[in-house]
Amino acid sequence: MIKIKYEEGKKFLESLTKEDIQSVGEALVIEDQASGQSLLTLDYAIFKEELTKAGSDSDKIDEGLIYIPDCAAAGGQSVVYPDGVPYIMVHSFRAREMDGEGGDDGAECGTPSLEAVIQGKVVTLGSFGYKYGNCEDCTHNTMDENVPISDKCFWQNKFIILTVIKSGETGEFEAIPVQMKGKSIRAKATKNALITYTKKCNGKTHEYIGRLTSAEQKGRSKEKKKDYIVHVPVMTPDLHLKVDADFLDIMRSFRDSMAAYYIVQHMKRTNRNTALGQEAEKARLEDPTGSSAGVIEHKSEDDSKIKL
């Protein structure tokens, strides 16, 4: 397990040149020439909770700390930030998904809506589901107390930060983008943290090094009628960087390439899930008894022409 001290990480971020940040942004989305697939080289950071088992070192991490489980760039070791995460905000957006178990790629429905900012404009994609029909008619897209949590459709508030790890190859500090998300109980608190942080930065979030910590949030589950404690993000601007127009252009390009990636992946996943749903419904109508039911073969579309 690797521990990153806040002040050391902060000094490293402050020392990054425009060229350093540009190289991180360019490596974020890699195009596989052999398969035509776009890959996002992005680790996830999470809050350590009582029941969190992610990462081989999770039992050694105190509750409330933020860590990256089994970080690939750190040689597969977990990276933990005992006194807060130093970061530069790169991007934040919302995505709506079912909260249930779902398939390997997350949402049971089709991630029916996603919001992002591209070149200063808010872009919203998606206005339909596939498993339960149109979103406006879906009985599951509701906050009605009678609907089980696993069947509800929630907005998730996600953000990507540029932070610090120690390289698994060299042992030296290295800047990497990391994603975090607030879903279900944590979603509203994450949204509020992002809004509050943006206001404190006067909208100039790219110009600040911030400190990300956590706070306990207590509540009672409506469904299980049990008390709970979760940890929610606390985001505080710490250092106003000396930046110029070139630096801001690099950060905006960083943000836009990432937003474009998420939008393309959203469209592909929704289209694929819609096609799978239609094929399953067709098979059900053709064979109501289900005697010939099996795995539906689905050939994914060629995405080699997608450019970010």
C-alpha cells in the first residue's frame, strides 16, 4: 500500500509544467489501432466504508479515507491519502442509471441520460430507456417510497480530478486523472460539494489546487429501516495557481476529450442495450414458451471511425 502525504502531493502538482499536464491529457484516451477500440486509462478513487472490501489492502485503511484500490499506474498497489487528496479539478458531469445490480457494465436500463460541458456549452444526451420503455413513462424512474431502491433510477454526480500517486515503475511522484462518483445516498452531497467548490473558486476550478477530504453523513434507510453512516466529499480550494492562457487551453482540451469519450461510450452502450432489448423481445414473441431461449448473439458496431 502506498500512502501519499497531502503537502508533498500538493507541491508536486504545483510544480507540473503545461507540457506535463498536456502529456497526461493526451494519454488519457488511447486508441487501439488493432481493434479500433478507444480505452480510457482512468483509475477510480473511493471512500473507505465499514463494508468496503475493494482492494487487497482495504482492511488496513481507516474508514472515511479516500483511496484508489489496486491502482494500475502504481503497480497494482492501493494508494491512500491519509490527510486528504491534493487535486486539480478536471471535469464533472451527471449520469442517470438504475441503482440495481444490472449487467457487467452497470446500468440495468441503458444509462438513459448524461450531461457534460463541451466547449462551454451544456450537452444532454439521451431521453429514452429500453428495458422499461420511455423514461417519462417508466414506473421505476421515480422517488416514490413504494418503489424498491434497486428499481429506482438515480442521477449520479461524477467528477474527475488530476492527482498524485507514486509510479509502480519508478517509485517517483506521477500525475494521474482519477474518477470519483456519488450515487444513491452520496449523490446529493457530491453535487452540493461540487457546486460549493466551484463557487469558492469563482468558477475558475482549473486554476486551483484543492484538498479533498470526507465527512460523516448519518441517516436512516427508508427501505431497510436501518441507521447508516456514509462518508461524503468535502472539497476545499487551497492554492491559487499562477496560470496563463496556454495552461487553460490545455486543461479545457483535457476536459473536452474526456467528455467526448463519455458521450461516445454512452451512445454506444445505449444503442447496444436497445438492440439487445429489441432482440430479446422479438425472441420472446416468436417463442413464448422459451424452449429455444439462449444467448442472443450480438455483433457490436464498428467504432473504428469514432474520433475524439
